[in-house]
Amino acid sequence: MYRPKTSIQQWRTLQAVVDYGGHAQAAEKLNKSQSSLNHAVAKLQGILDVQLLEVIGRKAVLTVAGHVMLRRSRYLTQNVKDLESPEAKSGWLKSENRWTVSQFDTAIDLLRQKLGFCWLPQHKVKNLIQSNELICLPVQSNQFKQLTAFLVCPLPDNKGPGTQLLETLILHHSKIDLPSSLRK
């Protein structure tokens, strides 16, 4: 069984430091010492080997990786809250509002079983639509979704070939011109 290296409390501490505008303000709101919050965030950064905050003047500011990890930590803590809520305890067998899958093929399998709807790339479902296995649902707003892709490399020297290819594709197809300081 996987044993987490970090704790929910460490993530909540990072969230509080950001939400309240710094270690001192978070310490006051949480009724904890500023040094304990400093230690918790420093330990979190050490465990992850990623700098989440950098101090500019007297203010702690999120790094690029910090923004990503903060967003992911909020998702994590919300899931824990949902899991521990009384409604979840009494109705844990209720169905979820949505399926979340990580592969287009899995989503297509669910659609073929008539278990939902989703946005998919045309090239993945073109033949299934032509053969009437799937149908396109009419929508009132945009008929097409646009995907914004992000790639965060906290350790750029450790990028594998897949990450390097993804980075090249994102940069090649992006509509913005990156400043030279952000390029390789």
C-alpha cells in the first residue's frame, strides 16, 4: 500500500499561507506559531524537492510550480472534505455526478455503453459517428471545446523524451511568443 510522504495538514498550511497573505497572517488565523508554519512549508518543499514559495522582500510568493501544486492541493483537500462529510458517510453508495477517466479510449467505451456524454476530439469518434454508434449532441453555445495545455517542469534537467516532445509541441503550437528568458 502506498504511504504518502506529505500530510493533508502540510497542504492546508500552504493554502493558509497563500490565502491569508503570508506566514505571520496565517499563524494568527490558525492560532499557531509562525515558525511552525515556516517549518511545515519548508518540510513540504523538502519532501517534494520543489520550491513552492519564494520570499520577495517580506512576502512569500508562489513559484510557477507552487501555483500548480496549490491548485492540486485544493482539489485534494476538497476530496478529503467530501469524503468525510456526513452526506458521504450515509450515502457512500450513491452514484457520482460524473465519470472522470484519463484515456479517450476509456471514455469512448463508456459512451458505447450509453453511460454518459463528453467532449472528444473529432478524429477519435469520426468513424463511430458515421456508423451511428455514437451521436453528436446539439449544444446551445460553442460546438467545439478548446484545450489549453500546461506543462510544468519543476526539475527541467530530469525531463524524459515524452516530456521533451510534449514541450516542443506545446511551444510550437502556442499562439504566444515566449520571452527569451523562458525559452531553453
